[in-house]
Amino acid sequence: MEQAGTTVAQATPSSVREFTVDRSWWSWEGAHGGSLVALALEAMRDDVVARSGADRSARTINAHFLRPVDERPFRLTGTVEHAGRGSSVASFRAAQEGAPVLFGSAVFGARRPGPDEAGSPAPSVPPPDRCDPLALPAGLVAFGDHLEIRPAGPNLPLSGAAEPELVAWIRFADRRALDAAAVVILADALPPALFARWTRPRAAPSAELTVHFGNALDDGPVSGWALVRMRTEHAGNGWALDDSAVWTADGRLLALGRQARRVLADRGAPDPAGRPRPPRSR
């Protein structure tokens, strides 16, 4: 059926895949959220290509994290909900031993004529070879061993800085090219930006993550370093809102991300606004 120049298709039968995430990709008490979303994105892309016969670029992906994923196998079920002439929408759900752990959706779209707007420019920072490496604590964020991170802004994690913002050059330790799945991982690679204000670590797991892609990947993956910025736009009542941005080394926008985090209570740690938390009564 055609409507307003778009071919509308019925949802395809669901595809089912099984994955495991080894502990080298963990963050705190479970699999790193960005790596889970990257797996889902690759699976949905394969389903869209099989359905449409065209290799459409990822435009956005949204995911909700229901509970931590451990090293046991989990099952990812995907459905192409819509296959049009210019775009496709796919949904996914994941469960581990029957318990839901993740669900969301992704939009894939063909390139077409339209206006150009570069958007917010990348911050002016020193090049990677003038920035010192930073090793994330392996006991808390094992996935950091897969990345080379070089802070490029004025703030460091757990430095008690005035502003909740972190900026760093990042590349994969295996020097892989950056495709959409890799960019999703980078959009969630830096610590919560509140870590710049804090002086001791505190769990702030993601409840939801959305990544919108620019057009820098329309011609294929890119190589080299990416510049990543994570900034807390708002925090209060045990929740925080982080915005991230990822640029190529030459300043092209790869993606914009936004995630909602739960800020878990920690006796003696500052609250999300940076004020000392009073002792809790027994």
C-alpha cells in the first residue's frame, strides 16, 4: 500500500539472536549499556537490510535498561515495524532467562537531498598527542580496557571540578574503524559528568539512552580518534540528565546522545547538586 509517496509494510516476523557479554565489557555490576545498545543496533540493521534490500544508515536508536545483564546468554528479539521507501523502523527486546533486560527501537534512513547545517562545533582542545592517557578503574569499569581515553578538557573524573562536564579524545584499543555501533559505545564511554564534580565514585546507572546520528557515517566508517563530550544538564531527586556529543577528529558531528541516570545513594558522598549529604540515621 502507498500513502503520500511512502510504501507501508506490515511488521516482519521477529528475528531472534542470542548473545553473551564477557566481563571485559562490564561496567560496575553488569554489561556496559552502550555495548548492549550497539549489539541491538547491529542486529536491527541486519534485519532492515534483509527486509528492504538496501543498506540504510542508522539515524537514531533509543533503549531502556530494565535490569543489569550478566555473563549468561541473553536473547534479543527484533522486528522491522515499518519498511518505507526512504526509512525503516525496527524494535527490539532482550531477555535473560526469561526476565526482560532491554527494549527499544531504531530508525534507519536513506540519504536524500536536503539542507545542510553543521550544528554545534566541536570544542577547541589540544590534539590527542598532547593529552595524557587516562585509565578507568578496571575494578569498576572493565570495558575501559577496550578504549584509549585522553582527557582534553579542564576537568578530570573525581577531581572536584566546578562544572559537571568531561571532554576526551577516545579511540578503540584495537584501532577499529568507527561505524554506528562503535559510535554508540563512545557516546556512553565517559563517566557520568557528575564525576567531574565528585571526589569519590558513586553508581549512576543509565535508565534510558538515546543516540541521534549525524551524516558523517553516510559514506562509511571513519578512522582515528573521536572527540567526546559528556555534560550533565540537570540533576535532582536522585536522577541526572546527561548529554553527550561525538565528533570526528576533523570536527564532523558523529552523534548526539542523551541519557537519564539513576543516582544511587551513597553515605557521605555529595548529592547531585554537589552539596554534602547528611548522615543517615540507623
